[in-house]
Amino acid sequence: MLVVIFCASCTVSHRMQPVGPRDVRSQAGAVAMVEGTAEHGEYPCEARREGEGEGVRWFGPQREPDRRALAAWCSGVGPVEFRPYPASDGSLSSQPLNSGFTVVTWNVHVGGGDLVGFLGDELEYVCDAREPRKTKRHFALLVQEAHRASSSVPEVPEGAPARDRITAAPPDGPRLDIVQVAEKCGLALLYVPSMRNGTEAGELGREDRGSAILSTLPLTEPVAIELPFEAQRRVTVVASVPGPGGSELRLASVHYDVAGNILRVLGTGGSMRVRQNDGMTEALDLMDPERAIPIVVAGDLNTWSYRETVVQRMLETYPDSPPPGNEKTRGNWPPDHLFFRAGAGAFGLVEDSYRVVDDAYGSDHKARLATFY
Amino acid sequence: MGGQLRIRLGVPLTEQEAALVRLVGRIRTTRVAIQSPAAILSFLLFLAAGPGSDGTVQAQETTGSTEATVAGAAMGLYAGAALGGLASLVPCNQTLAGISCVRTVAVLGAGIGLASGVTLGREDSDAIWDAYRRAGVGFLAGSAVVLALEPFVDRWSWADVAAGGVIGSSIGAGGSGAWIGLVLGMGVGAGLWQVIPSMEMPDAIGVGLIGMAVGGFTSWIIRAVDAGDSPASDLPVLQFDVAVPW
């Protein structure tokens, strides 16, 4: 048993590196650009990452077993969907940013959550092309378990892992995928699929699912961070929105694993989510070593307690976060959280704005939101 | 009001072992601070209950052997690490230290198990072979439980079956103390969960696992102490100080 626990330390490495057509390797603190590495032939999913996501930067684990597992899961998903600009609408673009910016985090249970209804009721944002789009304040939705149905989602290769299909639908209205919601509501979108949603095609085609960011503001600097592999492929989606006076606010939509198998829990001492978080933090620090850019990190951590190690670690990393609270956002569990670090930026958290939305709008999770000035 | 209850556990050594210890030059003590009120309650409850004693007086003289000593060391090391690791999973994953905390407790548990297993093996071979038999039964039982859960869980693998076996064998090796500790700990945990608003369901399970570990360790230590003679006053002992704040 001791051997298992100590050997598991060999498998809990979270060291991260940028990946992509131009691998940037960190060697003893220095950074060197390497063009066109041979690894892309070894892991064909690397090429798929480019897809239609122009300029999306990728980060992933250094450890070979992680990269092999992630590549296998990636082989069944479609390309990144990046639509950086919201629909042009004079009434919305004239909304002053200094009236506040709302960030929502919500696991929508693969189509079960009624995003359109949520936007209308909670943010007073009407997704109707016939109506002028207006809202009290600009917002961003950090979505987990978003799905996309498209012909760009490939057949699942032989032997590649694929999760069972989830076909949850909202209580009222049709089941819309994340791209349809973005189009209907005129929102900017960054969607990065992390895994396949079933092997067979549905009514609208083959589906994949993952995390996304929707926003009334333009999205810039898109980044996808493949997390160290535990039970499933998880990808953190990162983008920035502009703030007052040329500042920026970085947003990260995260989704950690529940648990691997029992042996993995025993072997890692229950530190699976900590490992994934440490990997994500390292990747974010590669992007912003000074930690100067204000950042909101929010999502479904799959925690069973607000006192879990991963929550405590994140409160240390993001010291301007609201208290996590013990409110249950999924059944009797508190898996959803939001963290914030003001850095050297001009953003701050509006006091007492951090709350749980009472209505789940058809999802198995309730949303959390907070307002920033 | 407040203070610290200190409990010293000692493992007697033979003359040869004492000589080796003198050669090494140091006798190490290990301290454990139990901070959680639930853990304190469980620990005191099960120490007071004295679980794990077989409750019978051996009519015949027991004898140890080199093989039993080695086997006892191995089993004690394994079961102690497993019990310590399991007991620490819930509380340690609510600290910043996380896996470091789990490793520390697992090492401590392994130390207690090792000392107990060596002592027991030197004095009573049968007790060691009984522990192995119980561990084997526990492995099969634990594996069977996980196998039976397969139709009811989303994710299942043969690695889970192996893990169930590992857990079952460490409980089996711990003897009746581990079982009693687990059951009573679950009861205490469930009660605390209802009474303490900040306590979550996994905390209740954690109290059960702590009870299992406490009962298992107590069982090992009592068997080891029962099997050995009291140490001569001039012989050194391996000491474990358990500090329980109250």
C-alpha cells in the first residue's frame, strides 16, 4: 500500500507545456521555439485542434501517459468553434461597461439547461432577432457540459473512448446546442469540445461536448488548456474581454473530474482534482507569470465539500475570491465555484453580488453568478 | 479549560534488538496530533471500548518464529499503511497539504503496523497466520462487494475490484477491531452529520474510516502487547506518543 501511495507520486505530476504547431519548450527557465515537431504525427489529434479556431493557443501536460490518453479522447471530437465578435447591435454596444460586468458559471447538462430562458429571466437579455438586444450590463457565461451537433464532428475511431450519450432537454423549448444559442442570442463564442457525446449521430448529427464562453463583449486571446488526465479528457477554455480604459479581464471556464477508479483515489490520496488544478494554474502562469491580468476562474469543480483541498488551493491562488460558501448547486453537493484575482487591473468584485441562482432551468446544476466593476 | 491527553504506546525489544538500537544510537518517537473533534470522539470511544482483543486466554504457550516475524512485519506494514491512508483520505483532503497529509498518516500507520507485526510475529506465529487468513477473506469480500456494485454504477473497472480487495484485506488483517470501529464510527459519523450543520456526508464516512483505523490499530497493538512480555526496565522501547487535545 505504501508503495502504491509513493509510486502514485510519480503519476501525479502536473507539469504543463504549450502544445501545437509551434511547440514552445521550457528548458531550465528559458523558452525556445520549435517548429513542426515530429510529435504531431504521433498524436494526430494535435492537428484537429487547429480546426477553425484561429489563433487558439493550446497547453497540455508534459507527461507522456497523459498526452496519449488525451489524444485518444480527442480523436472523436470536432474542431474548436471560435466566433470572437457578438452580433453587431448598436443598442448593446453603446451599453457602458462601467455599469458592471456579470460573470455566470453554469453546467448546462449537455442541453438540459435552458440557456435562452436563463438569459431572459436572470440577465434580462432577450434572444430574439426581432427585438433590439439590450441588457442592464454586459455579461459572460462560463458554460460546462455544453454540446455541439455538427457534421464537423467525426466518426469515432476504432477503440477510441466515447462517453454515453446525454440527450437532456430543457423543460420548455427545444434542445439547442451552444452554437445555436450563440447565433440566436448574438453572442461571441469560444467552444472547445473535450469529449464525444455518444458514438452514434443524433437528430442533428454527431455530437461532442465540452466547455465554452459566451459573451456580449468580443472575445480575444483564446486559449485551451488540456488538463492532466484523470478519468476523462477535460479542457479549460480561456478568453479575455475588454475592460474600461483598454484593460482586459481574463475568463476561464473549468470542469474537473469527479474521480478516477477507486485504485486511483487510493493511489493519489484523493488528489485528482488538485492535480488538474495545479496543471491549469501552471498553464495560466505560463501565460501571465506576473499574475498581473485580472482573471475570473469559474466552473464545475466536482467537489463534495467547499472545504476540499482544491478549493483551498484556489482561494490561495485567487485571493480576491468571494467566500466559497456551502450552498448546494447540484443536489446535496457544492461542486460549482467562482474565483477571482484582481491582479494589477482595474476590475473588482461587487460586494454581496456572488450568489446561487435558485432555478436550475432544466439542468442538474444551478448557476452561480457575480458582478464585477 | 483544555489540555492534552497523551497516550504512550510501546513495543518491547529483545536483547539483540536493543543492542541494535543502541548501535544506531537513537530511539525515535512519533507524535500524532488528532485535531478533529469527530476523530477525538471516535478515538476515545474505541480506546475505552478496547476493541480487538480476542477475549480468550491462551491455554497453551505461543511461540514465534523468524518467518512469522518477517511475515508479521510485512502484514503490519501493509495493513497499517492501508488503514492510515484510508482514515486520512477525508480529513486530509480538506487541508492545504492534501496528499502530503495522506502520505504522512499512511507512513505513521505503517510504522505502527510494522512494530506491532514484528512483536506479534516474534511471540505468536499463529496470530500472524490468522491475520493473513483474515486478510485473504477480507480481500475476497472486498472484491466481491465491488463486483456486486457493477450494475449500479456509471463507471466500473477491474482496478476498482482490486481496490476493493485492498481495502477488504486491510480491514480483515485488522481483525474485529477494524470492523467494530468501522460500524461504530459510521454510526457516530451519521449522528454528528445530523447535529453539526457544517458537516457533509463524506465527513460522516470519514469518521467511519477513522473508527475503522483506530479499531484496527488498537487490535494490532493489543494483540502485540498481549503476546509479548513486559519489557525490562533497562531495555529500550519503540515509543509512539499520541497527543489528543481536549
